[in-house]
Amino acid sequence: MFDNLSERLERSFKILKGEGRITEINIAETVKDIRKALLEADVNYKTAKQFTDQVKEKALGQNVMTSVRPGQLMVKITHDELAALMGGEATEINLKGSPAIILMAGLQGSGKTTFASKLANWLQTKKAKKVMLVACDVYRPAAIEQLRVLGEQINAKVYFEEQSAKDPVKIAQNAIAEAKKFGYDIVIVDTAGRLAVDEQMMTEIAAIKEAIHPSETLFVVDAMTGQDAVNTAKEFNDRLDFDGVILTKLDGDARGGAALSIRSVVNKPIKFIGTGEKMEALDVFHPARMADRILGMGDVVSLVERAQEQYDEEEARRISKKIAKNQFDFNDFLGQLNQIKKMGSMKDLMGMIPGMDKALKNVEVSDDAFKPIEAMINSMTPAERSNPGLLNGSRKNRIAKGAGVDIVALNRFLKQFEQTSKMMRKVQQMKRR
């Protein structure tokens, strides 16, 4: 995420390395390089210029303490300005109404239908809401089927009407009437998109909005389209006056132009970001945390929040007792892996650890990293999983063949498992002292 921009900004700050104080000359050179980095990241030119003018003004107005180097001060100023540029504070979604109605808008291919399902899942699991999804794309049968399938995955009601019904306004109204009848808290209306902005699409979405009076109108856009995303956001906002922006596919965006430009161009907050394909891959957008990540500082707060979401207190106590008795087994190990996987993609998690982006540069971080381990554990019998001490030579050969790995890989994993078990026992012993 934002790899190219992070690297370029780091180079910009190096201009001040070794400088004893901030001067108009060295600041001008640094700011010029930062502006170039932003433009290369596909940030809107006007936004980039205003941003660097602000940075320059604040830097020259600072009295640098002897304990703070000019480069460090520049990083701090840039961080604060990046956070302000992206909105300053996280903006909550408006869930007022009975039911609350959320209208989704965006181009075809932006990830709108998938995001509608992710949002429904988030509202169900994080806010304990009863959610109904509504299929109002009457032009693509595949869109209705996609929403239906995704709704089944997250156990959410999907309202749709037969293909003979071609009036999306009527479908939305009928869905809301049914939601009121059956006590749904939230209705998410998925609308039709086009490959490009056109008058018919805009008129249709505007008519739906006028008819259902949504609590929130959210514009969904693919972050990887950069400046095109900003231009499209402006066109949609001019017609729909939406309430917030959703950036999808942010995990694949190495530049960051859309995230940095949209707020300043349309003056509407980014509310959520999509960070992967899984239904759980959705995050509330926190500008300051994103500024941390852009500047290579990681995002420890979000990492801890994700860990806490997956933390099962009762399971933790059970595991703790087993570790103390030296009974931690492969079933427990597999359970811990599954908890980590639920936190999100490995690449995204690694990016939240300060300095890890730089350490893993040019290293492919794959979500498939755990698959060989899972295959080895799943190739064991129930007795072997419960009692690691049973694994002799013949059993190891059978497990390796069953998992499709060589015996060296299996032995390496078994050694790592043993070391992990010993380390956890030591930690437990230290806690009891």
C-alpha cells in the first residue's frame, strides 16, 4: 500500500539529513522534491501545490529545538499535513433512521457490489445490526446473482425482484417497505453502474435517492485508478451530493493519488477502505493512521484493534492452561493460525508493523504462507495432532507424503513448533513469578 510514494518521500527527507538547521534554501529543495513525489503518485496538481506550500510555511515558522533534527521535524510536519489533507479525523457512518438507508453509487468494476456485502458484514458483526441488501442493478443479471451469493456467505437477507421488474426506484421502495415490516435496522441499496459516467446512470441514481431519502449516499471508487477516481468523484458529487467516499482495492495501490486528492477536491470524507478480497477486508478510514503508513511508521493501533477483535478470552485461558502443563498441541497451533488469518491479509498486517515495509521490500508476502503448515497438520491423525510425541520416522514419512512436502520441510516445522512451545512455557513461567 502506497509503496512508491513512501519510498519517494523517504528520499525527499534525506535532503535535510546532516543539516544543522532549517533554512529557506534547504526547505525549498525538500519541498520541491516532496511535490514531485506527490505528482508521481498521481496526486492532483493543485492539491500537491497547496499541500507543499503549507508544509513549507509551517517548516519555516518552526524554531527547531536542539534535540530535534531538521529532517525529523520535516517528517512530523509532513505527517500532520498528510493527515489533515485526508480529513484529519475518522468520520462515522450515519445510521439514523428506522431503518437507516445506505445508497451505494459508483462505476461498474469499482467493487461496489462486493463492498455493499462487506459493509453489511461489518454492520452485522461490529454493530450487531439486522441488515438487508437490495439488488437495484436491473441491467446485469450477474450483479443480482453476485449480491445473492455474497449475501449467503455473510448470512444477510438479499431483496431482489424478477427480471421482468425494470424499475429500480420501485424495487428500492418495495425493499424498504419489507424491511420496515420485518424489523430490519439497515437497508443497503446496490445500484447499477456503467463503465463510464453517463446521463442515464446519473438520472437513475438521483431518482432513487429522491424517492428513498437515504441516511447515507456513499460513492465507491477503485483507488488504483488514481486521478481518474478523483475526476469521477467530482462528477458524481456534482450530481448526487454524496456523503462519503469508499476507496476499494487500496491494498493494491502503490501510488496513493486517490486517497490523497479526493478529500480536497470534493470536500467529502473517505469513510471506509477495502483492503482485500475477503468479506472482513474492510477498515474505517483513519487519516492519521494512513499518514503513519505512508511515512513508513506502520499502524500499530489498527493492528492491535484487529487482534482484539479476534481475541477469545475463554480460548486464551484454555490455551494458557495447556501451555503451563506442556500440553500445547497441533490442534491448538492450527487454531492460533486461523485467528491470525481472520485478521486480514499477511501483506496488510506486515505493513502495520513499523519498519516492516522496508525490511520486506522486494519480498513476496503471500496469504498462502500457512498452507504447507496447515497441510502437514491436516495430514496427521487425530491422535498425532493431540500428542506431538507420537511422531516417529514412519509417521513423519506418511505425513510428509500426505502434505506434499519433503521430510526436510516437515522436520523444520516440527522444530519450529517445539521452539514455539518452549518459548510460550517460559513466558507463562515468568508471568507466574
